[in-house]
Amino acid sequence: MQDEGKPLQQANRLTCPCVVIHAPHDLRVDEREVEPLGPGQVRVQVGYGGICGSDLHYYHQGGFGTVRIKRPMTLGHEVAGTVIAVAGGVTRVRVGDRVAVNPSRPCGRCRYCLEGLPNQCLDMRFYGSAMRDPHVEGAFRAVLTCDAVQCEAIARGVALQHAALAEPFSVALHGVSRAGPLLGKKVLVSGCGPIGALSVAAALVHGAAEITAVDLTDETLAIARAMGAHHTINAASEPDWPQRFSADKGTFDVMLECSGSERALRAGLDAMRPRGTVVQLGLGGDVSLPQNLVVAKELTVCGSFRFHAEFALAVRLINEGRVDMKPMVTGAFPIAKAREAFELASDRKRAMKVLLAFDEAAA
């Protein structure tokens, strides 16, 4: 295998190392061809990529729900790097610019794109997804060819490691937008994995007056506090915690439910005040709701799926130093140790966000 992060010219084809899932627990670093540079496109030397929960599902189970890999697929969709080539006429970014890459590529033509709902695109191409056949290849590759409009410039002094978290931060920002104005509100964040911890930060920058984070481990709660939570609760050691917040029909104006757990959702509902809003970000399969409680409290329950405009906002907030991503980063591994990185990322007590380093000099 060639040195990580270095593209290789073979038989007039440019190739580079990619992190590829072949089957559950069969993760390899394969040489794959770099896509040619087309109109409106740029080529990015990837610096860092964050391992997401969906990547872990592909690694451990080969997929999730009914989605399964049918052939080897390059993983990854949380990346940042440096522009090394641009097509003629591209002015959005220049060679040498450091960028975060938006992995979401809506078609721009379907009814939902035209209605201003590109995250609901009927022909979405999202990096590292087996929902389509053929699969959409991911961005865990040393050299990525992408559309210039997918790139958001990173400010001088911002670490590429932190910029690689723009995508999950976008998910959190979209969830907050679904809740409506948070100014002066009391917010409950249920589940403090990466999306939950970033939802704490998103709620804070949107003006939440008080944020309480709930999870099952002290390790994740410590990071939630570092991201701005005012109060934290370990539901494993304090299972009756909702009783503290249920007086006068409840305390919280908004719940951002990030665990996907039915038990966590129901516990949070008990602590919600009348006409509060519950935003479901976590995925956990079918759950049942206490219908009488939802009706009696006149609660609004809504979902939140991916993001669109929030990606540029996420990068701007990181660029301006309004959100510190440092507490989120557990560590970075060279892609030769990708399997070790995935194993660590699977341990919630030891890891929040584990990164792969494709070009260690880029840091």
C-alpha cells in the first residue's frame, strides 16, 4: 500500500487510497480511481474525516434497517481538506483554499427541491450511502472530486479536524431550526452522543436560556457540559429524574431527542410543559407515544432529517469561533489504522468523535 494520503498515477489513471467496507467487519484501505474533474468541479486533498454512526452501522452490521451494502463501498461523509485543483471557470474556491465539504447533493429539479426542501430531495446523492443501487461512494478517500458549490471555505487558524465536524453540526442546527425560536427557552437534550452534544452547542447559539442534557454515561455528559450544557443528568444513576421537572405540568419548552430510545423519549415527555415542542433527531425504529399525554399537554412532535442551508451556517459559526469543537474530538488515526479507529468510535464510554487522518501534514 502506498503512503496514506498520496495520490498515485497508475497506467494513466490517478488513484488514491480509500476506506472501503466490503462486508460487516471487513474494512479495507483500497486503491480506487480518482474521478475526473468536470465542469464546475474541484479536487480536494482530504485532510480529516469523522466517523459517523451510519459508518459504524455499515461496519458492524453491513447497513441499517432494510439498507444493506450489495458491493464494496467507500464510506464517509464528514470531511475537510485542501483544494488542489479547480475546473476552468470555477471562482467559488481557489487552489490552496481549505474547505469543509457538504456531502449532500440534492438534484435541484424534483418537486421538493423546487419547493425549497432540498433535504427531502427525491433523487438525493449523499456520500457513503447504500440506499441507492449502485451505491453512492463516500468521501473517506485521500483525493475527492466534488462540485465547487459543496465547498465552504475554512478561516485561517481553524483546525481541519474541527472543520470536519461541520456536517454533524449541520444536523444539530437543522434540528434546532425545527423547534422554532429558542430565545429564553428551557431546553432538554436527550442523548449526548455526537449529535446530542452538538445540539447543546446549537441550542446555545440560538439563544436558549437554560440547557439540561440527559444521558446514561458520565463521560458523554462531561462533553455535553464542555459544549455548553448548564445542567447534566445521568439517567442510569437517577432513573426517576423526570419527577424533578414534572411540577405544574412540566418544565421544558423544547426537547431535542437525540438518542432514538423510546424510554428516553417517554421520560422527556413527562418533563415537558404544555404546548412544548419535541424534535426527534435520533433514529431507533418504531416507538409508541403516550397519546393522552401528548394531547393533554398539547405537545408538538416533529422530526428532523439531515440539513441544507445549515451547512454554511455551521462553517461560519466554527470560523467565527462561536462554537469550540475541541471537546468533541477524541483523536485522529491514520487510515492504515482505520479498523482500530472504528472500534474506538464504537465505544461510547471512550469516544465522542473519532477522526481518520488522510493527510497528516494538513493539520
